[in-house]
Amino acid sequence: MHNKCLLFGLDSKDTAALLKEINKGGKCTIVEVCSLNELKECIQTGDVNIIFANKDLFPLEVNGDLLTEAKLQFPLISFVIVGQNEIDAAIEYVKKGADYYLTTPLKQVAVKKLLDQVSNPVKGIVSHLKKETTLFQLIKQISLTMELDPLLNLVIDSSMELSVASMASLLLYDADNDILSVHSLRGVSKEDTEAGFVNFSEPYLKGILKNCKPVFLAERDYLVFPDRNPRYKSMILSPIASAIGGYGLLITVKRIDEEGDFSLDDVRLISSLASEIAPAVRNSLVHNKTRELTIKDDLTDAYNRRFFEKYLQEEIEKAKKFQTIISVIFLDIDNLKEVNEKHGHLMGSKVLQEVAHRIILAVRGIDKVVRYGGDEFCIILPETDTSGACLVADRIRNTIANKPFLVAESLESHLTASFGIATFPDHALNKDELIKKADKAMFEVKSTNKNAIKISN
């Protein structure tokens, strides 16, 4: 197995767990060293294969350079730190050169798995170098990508490649409105109702982003997590953040039926990726926000008519190419004229702002809310059938009708809206016809009972 194994500062229980597993593998010289100087001398002999060191007796602030130099001089030595379950410390040790970080008290299964992995050190070094090269190339490629959607798609795909995750979610944080929203999901089928928050509460995720520190829930940690999802067994939650602020959160997941767990090297790679690409994400968000100034309605922050025409055409072309569906919802505020006449156009404008805000909060991140003109709005729903569009429309209808507007101005005006829905290719085969069908359905509601939803014929 190993020619020589050094144990430095381990307690009796951890030493016993190691000896029991090491001795199973055959002959191995096990040496317990009592001082740092003795450890250094043993390393310099060059015939050591694996070192287990107690974190408390081998503090990084004192021995970090020693660890790095030892790995550079003797790359075939496997350096294992044993300490409390502190993910930040573990990542820092791995960054400095440690190969593994095991949590005390040592478990027999963890020790066996580690010894199996280090039995072929050359293979491990080659794998490590390949991952480092991949990480460097990905960071370089991401940093050169300016458009937000391609950049974030590259980030989430890269995280899965580096960690061999079975699922990943990328969340974006809107600091102005204190909103965390799902941008991208991977490893989730269309039939799956899995939310991008992966069962975590929004306050919990915001707390991770605020602390700017990654969280690793290994299998044994996630098994006792209060709100665990039985389909998963481990997670890496990595903030995309810099000294200026937090921009998002990258969540990589191992499913319960997957073999193995994330390693600390996976945690280091993913957290390094998330922190290194933070400036690129910030620049892309700024670029995207600047660009949106030309395609957003000045009053409501919804998209404008110019964007609507171009975007809907592009989405229909995609739907034709990939044989998918797309729905549109047209809605018109039923009694905005009364607000204008009673309270003035300034209050009418405030109502429009609040209506747009409620609609935006009621739809997915990939859906586009457009101010079509006056008091008329349109929502573009990619990959959504008619029944799905009806659910969205009813949610918006309720959020408009069930809560008064202008509460801050002590006016409490109650409004309703009329809705029309059309779906490509069920109701129309081109953009203009789709718009015409949805608009007509909405007009029929508005000219009859109002505060209702109609599907196009």
C-alpha cells in the first residue's frame, strides 16, 4: 500500500480509526511524529507517501508556506488535514496545497475512500492538473463574454463540468429590490416541478450571499438538514460576489442516486469559479442594464413596444425550429380612466407603475412583461401552453383585483383587468396573427363582463 505514513498530532480515536483501515491494506510503516521540526525532517527524506496532520497543531497562518513548498517539492505526497467541520478552513488548506480535509472524528468509510483515492497518486495529480487547466480556461472564456445570458449559461454549464454535478441552479440577486430570482437550471426535466431554490428559503440563500462564503453540505450534513429534499444528498452553494457586493448564487447538486459525494477539491474549484467570475458578472449586469434603458418603458420598467416586436419574432422562429410552443397574454386595465378623472394623471401613472411591478413579480424570470401602449400590457411566455398561460393570467388577475392601489397616497383605488390569451402554433402560425388573436380575445372580455380571461378561438 504505502511505504510510509506520518501521523502528526491526531488524537487517540482518530489514530485508531486510521490504523485499523491502513493495516487492512498490507504492510505500511506508520510513524507518529510529535513536533513540527520532526515532521519537516521526515518530509525531507522523500520517502513519505501520506501525511495526516491535526489542523489545530498545523495552523495555516503559520504553516501555509510549508504546506505549499512541500507539495511543490514532493508532489506525490498526499497531505491530509484533520479538523472540525469548517468549510472555509478546509477550502483554504486545499488552496495552499492540501489534498484532502477530513472531519474529526474520523469515520471508517471516509478513511477507506480516501486511501483508495491516494493509492494511485500519479493519476490523481494528472486529474488535478486537468481540472486546474479547465478552470483557468473557463474563467478566461467567461471574462471575455459580455452578454448576460450567454455568460450565465456558460457559468452554470462550467460548474457542472468541473464538479460532475447532476443538477445546478444559478440565482441572480437584484440589490435594488432585494429580490433573488432563478436565472438558469440544469439537470431538471420539463416535467419536473423542481424550483431553482432547491428547497432552501430565500432568507437562508440571501444570508449566504451576504456572508460571501461558500457553504458545503456533504452527504452526512444534508441528511440532517431541517428542510432537506429526499432526492438530493449533497450541495455546494457558492456566492458570486466581490468586495462591492453580491450578484448571484451558484448551487451545484448531487442526487441521492448518484455515486460518490462532492470532494473538497470540487468545493474549491466551484467556489474559485464563482469568486473569479464575479467581476465579469457585474460588468455584464451593468452592460445589460445600460442596454435595457433603450428597450424599457420609461414609466413602468416593463419592456417597450420596439423590444416586443423583435423579441416575439425571434421566439416564434425558435419555436418553429425546435417545435416548441409560446403563449402571449394581453391585458388591459379596466377602470384606469376613472382613476385619472378622479385623482389626476399623476396618480394614474403611479397605478401603471404598480400594475407593472405586480405583473413582473407574478411571472418567471424568462417571461417578458411589455407595456404595449397606454394601459395595455403583454406577457410573452416561452415554452408555455395555453393551460399554463391561463394559470399565469389568473395569478395576475388576482394580484390586480384583490389588493387596492395607491395605498401609500391614502386613496385605495380598486382595479381589475381583462385578459386575452393566444398560443403558437395552436391559435396562430406567425407573430402578427398571434398578436391579433390575443388582442381580440382581450377586447371581447373588456366589452362584456371584464375582470376575466378568454382564450382565443
